[in-house]
Amino acid sequence: MAEKQLDGPEAGVSYGKKTFVIIIFNLLVVVLVFGGLEFALRQKHLRTVGPRSRQSRDYRDPWAAWRNSPYFADTNGARHDAEGFRRDSDVSVEKPLNTVRIFLVGGSAAYGDSGGYPEIEPRHYYLYNNQLIDYFLEQKLTSAFPSKHWEVVNAATMEYRLHQELALIESVLLRYHPDYVILMDGYNDVKGLSSAGRSYDAYASTPHLQEFNLLANPSSGRSLLFFTATWLKANSDLFRSLADHLNSRSIIARNTNREERPGFADPVLLSELTSEEQAQFDIAETQVDEYTHVARQIYRILDLDGVRAVFLMQPVTILSHKPLTESEQRIRAHTLKIYGPPLAYTFEQLYPRVASQMDSAAQEDGFAFLDLTSVFDTTSEQTFSDYCHLTPEGNKVIAERVFEFLHDSFAERARR
């Protein structure tokens, strides 16, 4: 008997049911696949970094734009404590008796970011908490002055500039009753000056300010999309892993494929800049006093609470005169390719000027300033992992130099 063919409404209903079943089946498959991947990544995250770690390295902050997330941990060596300091043990708000408490603040180099050139320098792409400046300095102080309990706390945050550290000091650090605050900066602030307008405002040009406003002051569909992406990155291991992977690949591709402007000198000559680039440098040059102005604000605020302010001008690769290793030679050449003449010229001209102004301000006001631009000049080991980030050896050298620079002050604290 021939199979009965359905025509009319019955055929439409049957086809509609089949389509609906196919759609539901495909949705279930997608949910099961992505749900399984999410579960597997969560289990891996639980085994490797523990149950209390948050998914994102930082979160939005009303005072400093963003701050380190409490209990963050990743497989690259970074671990935060309950406050978000990069430290294995928590820091109590009340300072214990017989304790000297030191905070290290700054950007990614002070925080311990391990480098942005994985395409040419993968060896130092991870740094652990016991390979950082704060760890080496605390060990040195404990050994030299055992009568005191020394706490050197890493409160640095990726991409921070000096004005954000001022906000962090006032909103967080002072409540911990520090004896010293050591600020290692320079790179992020001078890079920010390189694109400054005539009426430069460090707060208005804070990185990621637009992202903060998309979340805090939503006014468009873009805010909804950005909020969704931010929420997923904070709560989904799968989404965060995909986002981090794509971001890493994007950075590598951008660095690798960047066209190099041929034929510029090292150091760069002003004549090698275009007229537009020269005009932009002239604008940046008029704003160079901003760094010292904010540093003086920080000194005065800390001095009111009896806290010693110590400013460090961080070393950068293209200005270093150390004997470069073979790897560092590749790093320096890669950095010049990425910078191009305008940014390289800005650093060559303005970085020493900022250091000179800071040295004069330190003598006038009485705060401590140490220019670390030449700190590696006698170091043969590799100390740079990219344009400004450091290897464990580089961190150790800086900790030893800071210890020497502040030795008398530390000894006085130990005698009290």
C-alpha cells in the first residue's frame, strides 16, 4: 500500500514540529557542549588555584577606576590576598606590634607582569609572588634587621599611573598604617604624556575610563553589550579563557605585523619626526611638569600621616645602558619597531627630564627619590622581559638597590 502523503494544514503542522524538534535538539547539544567545557574548566581552575579565587584580575573602583580583585589567582603565578594585594598571606588592617609595614605601588612592572612579547621572549612569561621586588626586599630586611617584623606588601596594579596611586593611597592604603610607601613609576605616565592634549588632565585621560562609564553611566546599547561581556568574563571560566586567548593572540599579531618605519636613528633625531609628530611632542613637552606635581601631592598627603614617601623612576629597555644579552638585544630592536620614532623620541627626551625634575623636587621638599634608569648598567644577566617588565633577576637587583638606598632609614626604624 502506498504511503499516505499529507497535504494542507496537516503537512504544515508536521513540518513545523520537525523543525522545532531539530532546533531544540541543536540547542541542547550546544548547551551540553558549552556546559561541559565550562564545568571542566571550573574543575581545572579549582584544582590549580583554589576555590576562593575570583575570575577577573581586577574590578571597577569608584576612586582609582579599577583595583585588584581579592583572592585572584591564575596559572601564571599571580596570587592576591583578601584585599587584592599581590601577596600569599593576608595583611591585617591593624598593624601588629614591632612591625614595620612597607607598601610597594606602581604599574605592571611593580606588580610583576612578566612581559608582553611572548612572540619573541616566552621564557619569562610567568612570574610568581616569590620572584618579585617586594618579596626580595622583605627577605633582605628580615635578614638584616631581625629584631623587627618587616612586611613589604605589593599593592601595585596593572596599568596604573601616578594619579591613580594617589587615589589608592587615600582610599585604601592609609587605613593599614604604613611606615613607607614606595612608588615605582615612569613608563605609563610618560607614555600618557606622549599623546597628551594642550589642556592635559591625567584623570580625564585615565586608561579604560570609557569602559568605566559604560558600566557606571549606561546610556546606550553598547553599555548593555559591555556589561554582558564583563559579567561573563567575571563568572564564566570558558568565556574568560576565550577572551584572554583572543586578546593574547591579538597582541602577538599586532606586534608581529606592525610595519617598521625604516631608516631612523638610534637615538631618534627630531628631524626624523613628521611635522605632526613634532607638534605632538611640543604639546607633550609643555605637560611634563604634571608628573612632579602629582608626586608632590602624594608626598604631602603621606607626610601628614607620618609616612615616608619613596619615589622610584623605573628602568625602561630603550634607555638602559646595561650589557644587553642576546635576548635583550632582540627585545630592544622589537621595542623600537613597535614604538616607532615618535614614542621613542618622547622617551629619550622626556624621561630624563622627569627624573631631573623629581630629583630637584626631592631636595626641595624632603622626600626620597631614586632614579633606576641605570640600575642594571653592571648586570650581565637578563633583567628585561620586554619594554619595561622585569625578570626575577631584574626584580632582585632593584630590591637590593632600594635596600642600599634606604639602609640608614631602615636601620633607624629597626632601632626604635
